[in-house]
Amino acid sequence: MNKVLEMSGLTRRFGAVTAVDGIDLDIVAGEWVAIMGPSGSGKTTLMNLLACLDAPSEGRYVLDGVDTSRLDDRERTVVRREKIGLVFQQFHLVPYLTAQENVMLAQYYHSMTDKEEAARALAQMGMEHRLQHRPSQLSGGEQQRVCIARALINQPAIILADEPTGNLDEQNEEIVLDIFRDLHRQGRTIIMVTHNPEMGEQAERVVRLQHGRVEAADPTPVTP
Amino acid sequence: MAAISLQQRQNLRMFLRILLQSLRIRKSRVLIAFCSILIGAAVVFALLSLYFDISIKMSRELRAYGANFFVGAAETGQPTLEADVYRRVLEQIPATRLVGASPYLYGVARLDLGNAVLAGVDFTGLRRLSPFWQVEGKWVAVDFDEEHCMIGRALARNMALKVGDQLRVFKRETGFNQSLTVRGIVETGQAEDDQIFVNLSLAQKILGQPGRINHAMLSILSRDFDTDALAARLKEQLPGVTAAPLRKVSYSEGKILEKIKGLMALVAVIILAATTFCVMTTLVAMVVERTREIALLKSLGAENRSIVRQFLIETGCISLAGIAGGMLVGFLLAQLLGQAVFGAAISFRIAVVPLTLTVSLVAALLAAIMPVRMALRIAPATVLKGE
């Protein structure tokens, strides 16, 4: 099994509050994992740790062979841009850039912008006719597809999606789910935080959090 | 090498796109920052231009307040000097430095209704020496005019004289007895108000002092000119002569210049502080407005130095445009001030350009410190979390 992500005793405290409490979890390449749990269970904190947007108070987090636990802020930024593709619930596109430029933005901070590559990534999301549209000219579903294209453009080791269908209607939710199914079929590693049980059902494995701990789910990867 | 240059070119294009779009969609805030910097740079440019010219211009202005150099007979010698001494003194002073000068010969003469102090002067020089004199009628314009005189306001009142009236002047000792026409009545608020003024040559005849003067008063542009050295040189070259700058006047000139320059510096500092504050608040507002965008850029892998670079270049672009406009406006402002205060144009000095650029850029960069720090403190995990 090719572990792309390993957590052991991962803990994050905010003062006296322990938001993530000693999580041990491994995820193998190509796996689709849904992280679920009620509000306050530590999903968002865990997501931030996995995205290298935050540093653990204790424990170890190895991403694609890099132990990120000891990295400083700048080093975590480098890991984030090299190895992680982020998909947000609220899309977070730059309003004054076109769909294509929003995708190129990730290239810009990663290495080099490439218009054609950005256009191809959007075409894979069914957005080839919307390249020059600004976010305000796109529907929610279209914005989320731009966001996914941006997350994929640098070929990250993992895709981290935070409630990717949380702001979408049923029709767009289905489109986005289809995209994730395709990505999974292509062998992408997807970690998705969601409240939505239907979304959870799509994943190969569900990790349920409760009070910052993994509750009930078997942390061992089920897919080789 | 080619790949690097392609990468740099592509990324530069993207950077410029982000920069221009970012400035374009925040037109109103960019305009506020631009105007603030323009005003600051304009004031700095105008005041610096004035600062460089003020010493020359003020020195000329202050010379309107009377003589600042005295030449007279040494205490040990005779009470009067040869008029030729006065000519030799003038030869020692560059023409460009000499604003005005007049010899003086004093005596008492009998007029129609009583005695009065009679002063023999060089009217052309006196007029330049004392431009603040209030004159009703006209100045005696010709050096060899021995038929006209000017009289002080108090004397004219006491003798019920007005411009154009005839006035008889007697001097028993010399047998002088001649009528003069009052060409002008002067008012100075000082001793001159009780005196009668005639050309030096006429005074020498009336008082029986041919070729003699009591003293001479001079108005010299003293900026960058050592009047003490001139006095020493005159004393050495002309025995029986004493010469000295009028300390009180020269000192006051220096003090006034210092105060005006200090005031200008203070105004410039206050305007720059106001500019800095205004730019800072505008940039802070821009950072607050862009919190999500900055958080997103960080989440996409933008390092702090990229964020700093983007902000500084944005601020730099606005600042450079504002400073360029400010210099143009500042030059016009300097001309307005020059005309209003000195009645003269202010010269364009190339040194003012780099000084204004440096001072204004420093103010703009100081203004950017706090907003940039705010931008660096933005935590994407907090800002971008789902709701």
C-alpha cells in the first residue's frame, strides 16, 4: 500500500480546548475518504492541519513522504502549493480575474502560467465555453468547477475538499459529484469534509469524528 | 535559459494582469490614495522650490526695509568725509550686490517759518534704499536738480505747505537764499518727517560744505556676502573712515529667513504626515476589502514575500503616478506662491525632483507598513473556512 498521508497522535489545541485529539489515520494513494461528524467535532481543524494551513500542537503528519509537523509557516506554504489541491465550499475565486486566469493563479504561485493547460483543465470540467467569464458571470456550480480545475492544475498528491457541494443546488451537486467520481476513477486521492450523508456514501471510507477523535471508523485503509 | 526566460515572461504577464485588474476594480480607493500622494508631493515640491529660492528672494525683499551698511567718519577724525570716499566705497561692492545707497550731508537751514534740518542726499539711491517711504507727489528725479526739494510730513503740516508750493531757504553763514519748489512730501514715521531733502550738491552749497558728506547708508544683498570683511577692508583702505554692517538689520534678516524656512519645513512635515495617514487608512481599507483574496492567495501557495511584493508594487505604482502629478502641480503652486509673495517666478531646480521623489516615496512606504503587516497576519484557515 502506497501511503500518501500518515497521521499519528495528531493533536491541535487552542488554549484549554483540544479540537483534534490524537488522531491516527493513514490514507493510501487513490483513496476517497470522507471525514464526517457533527459541528464542533474537529472536522475543520483537521482539514486545516491536512491542508498545512495550521500546525499541530502534537503528533506527526507525513504528506507524500514529507513530515510536515516540524515545518515552519513558509515551508508549509511550499508543501501546500506542491502537494495539495484545495476545493472550498464557497469557491473563493478572485472576482476580477476570468475563470481561466483563476486557474492560472495556482500555476503562477506554483511554477509557470500556461493558458492552454488552464483551458484544458477547465474543458475537463465542461467549462470550455466559460474561459473568459468572471466569477460573477458564472453559476455556483460553474464556480465550483473552476475551483476544482484550479485545485487539479498542479497535479497535487491529494485533493482536499471542504463541503464542496455545500453551496450548490441538487443539479449542480450531482455535476460536482460526477467530477469527483471521475477524479477517483483516475486514481486521485480525495479527502472530503462533509455533513452530507449522500456525499459520504460516495467515498470508499468514512472517518467519523466526535470531540476531536476518530469515532468508530477503522483508520486502516481499505483500498490497496 | 530559454525556459527560465519563458517562465519569467509568462509570470510577469500574469503579475501585471493581477496588478492592473486589482487597481482597476478599486478605482475609488486608488484615486483617494493617488490624490493624497499628489497633494503631499505637490506641497513638498512647491516648498522645496521656494526653499531654494527663498534666500535670494527674501534677501531682496528684506532689502526693502532699509539700509544694512553704514559708512561714516572715524571718531578720531573730522566729522565729515570727502564725497569721493563714498564713490570709492561703492567701487568695492559688486553692482549685483548693491540694492541702493545714498550719501547724507546734514545741517540746519532757515526756512520761511523757522529752522529745519536739511539733508543732502542722492535721491535715486535714497529711493532704492527706502522704498517703504510714503511719498505724496513725486520724488526728485534728477541728480543735478537744484530747484526742487522734498519735505517731511510734519514739517509740511507746520508750514502749511503742499506739493507744488514754493519754499524759501536761507543760510546766513553762506548767504544762500533761494526758493525751492516742493516736489514731494514724505512720511516715514521717523525723524525724516521733520526734515527737508535736497540734492547733495545743493546741500553742499547751502551748508557751505563743498565736496563733503557726513555719512553714507547702503543696502547690500548680504546673503553669501561677508559684510564684516567688507567693513574691515574699507577701514583699512580708507583712513579716517569707519564702516560697519548694521547688526540689528542683518541679524533680523537671518532670523526671519530661518523662521520662514522652519515654518516651511513644519508645513511640509505636517502635510506629509497627513498624506501618510490618508494613504495608510486607504491601504488598510484595501487590505480589509481584500482579506479573502489574500487568504486565497496564501492557500494557493503565495509566500509572504509575494504578498509584500504585490502590495509594495501596487503602492509604488499609485505613489509614482501621484508623485509625477504632484510635481507638475507643485511647480505651478510654486509659481503661484512666488508671484503672490515675491512677485517673481520660482526657478525650476532639478535637485527638487529627486528630493520630492525620495521624501514622497518614503512617506508612501511608511504608509504601507501597517497595511502590509495586516495582510501578512491574515490566516487563510480562519478566513476561508466554510459556513
